[in-house]
Amino acid sequence: MADVWIMGEMIVEIMRTAEDVPLDREGVFRGPFPSGAPAIFIDTVARMGHRAGIIGGVGEDDFGKCLLRRLEKDGVDCSHVDVSEACATGVAFVTYFFDGSRKFIYHMGNTPAVEAKAPDISALEGVKYFHIMGCSLMANSEFAKEIVKTMKMAKRLKAKISFDPNIRKELFADESINHVISEVMENTNIFLPGVEELRDITKKDSVEEAVEKSFENPELEIIVLKNGSKGSCIYTREQAFEVGAFSADQVDATGAGDCFDGAFISGLLDGKDPEDAAKMGAAAGALNVQAFGPMEGEINPENIRKLIKRD
């Protein structure tokens, strides 16, 4: 049984080795790296010492082996990962630009990455948190329905729902996603958006108005407003405070926000208050950016403690 479950895309990432090399030009790539926001998140939870499981799909190919080998090595329960003989594992190609922006080409349609079905509720027995990534909802409308179905099962088991909108415009299939996001928001206890995502979802211009709008949901307990290298703002119904980012020699920013989520939820599981949990999230993000690859940072409880103590 896992304390934390996630359902979403499992892919490998093929990455440019240098900045400012467009994807329509000849150039060098590096990879495959195990990836997909759900996989990065749940691998962080497992590395932080918690029981963690993922529901998803890969192909019966070397990319699928790459993913499963890494997740299982780090302690993630992959017993609800479908391995398809008919379809190949999903892939994302990514390039970076000097201004910090990224561009993706996803190959996920008709792959096992977006075809998993909701498990039987018995699979979720003991769940404490069910985490949802918005990019998983956007990838495929039928897959989104299965994620929502699983969310409702977790809710019936008294789990808390954590939600990172993690919007990927490259995956935005149609306007039906807005209804799905609204349904997820109605069930969300821990909300982890970026500034623009918060404004977009609430349809409010200012952060203050957007936070107030979000807390109209009686289920919502905590908002973690992530702002990259500027740190995060944490809101509860009683207080608001800032948590700074940790200094780091950045090699690759991919996956930092997903690692933040995983360490933050781990902190809550450890009994930490939201401020200390956010420090753990910030430390995980800083550790991850120091390595090339979406989840290659040296994240573990000891390194998190050392980084927090150092600063």
C-alpha cells in the first residue's frame, strides 16, 4: 500500500545539450531520461522515504525499461503500470533558450502514456494523498476522465487531493479541459500553481483576488504559489508567508517544480507545517537543477536537511 499515489503520463525525455538550438534544426540530443511530471513527482516522494505508487503505462521496449528500472530502483510501486506490447513508450523532445523558456514536441498520442484506466478502489487502500498534474489532464480527454474517476475514489478513502496545474500549451487539446480542471479544483486540498496559472484558473487579474477566489472552495487548505528562483508564497486560511529559493549552480531547470511538489507533500506527511514543508520543496528543486536531466538531482532526506541547515 502506498501513502501517495499519482496517475499520469510516463515518458522519456530527449534533450538538447545546448541552449538556443530550435527543434526544427539539426543538432545534438542527449537521453533518454526517465520523465513525465507525474513520474518526477512520485520518484521524489519515494526518495524522500515515503511509500509511493504510480498508475500509468509504458511500452514493452527499451524506453519503458528505462522508466520502470529507475522508478522501481527508487522504491516506487509500479504494480499498476500497464506494459503494452502493441504501442511504444511516450517521448518528449525539448530544447531550451537563453531566456529560460522551453519548447517541447510530445509523442504521446496513441501511446500507453495516456491510456491507463482507473484501478479498483482496493488498490488505493491506505492512500493519504492523491496528486494530480494538469499536464496529465490535458494530454487526452478519456485519460482525464480516468484520472478524475481515480481522484473520486481516493477522496472516498479520505485522501487529500493535491493539484499542480502544470499547464503545457503543447498538450492543450480542446476547451473541455476547463470543465475537468474545475472539477479537480472543487476537490483540491493542496493547490500548487504558478502565478500565471493561478490567474488563468481563477480568471482574476491580481494574485490577491485569485487567492481569495480559490479559498471560496471549502475543501482548500493550502495554496503554494510557486515563482521559480524567486521562491514561493504560502497561503492558508489564517496566514500568508514567503519562502525563498536556495542558491544553486543551475545546469538544467527541468523538473524542479515537480520535485518541489514531491518534497512538499513529503514534508506534510512528515508532520511538518506548511513553511517547513515549503523549505523542503525549495531544497529539492535546488538539488534537481544542479544535474542534467528531469529527475537526476541528488534528492534524499539527508541532502535536503543539509541544504536547509546551510542556508
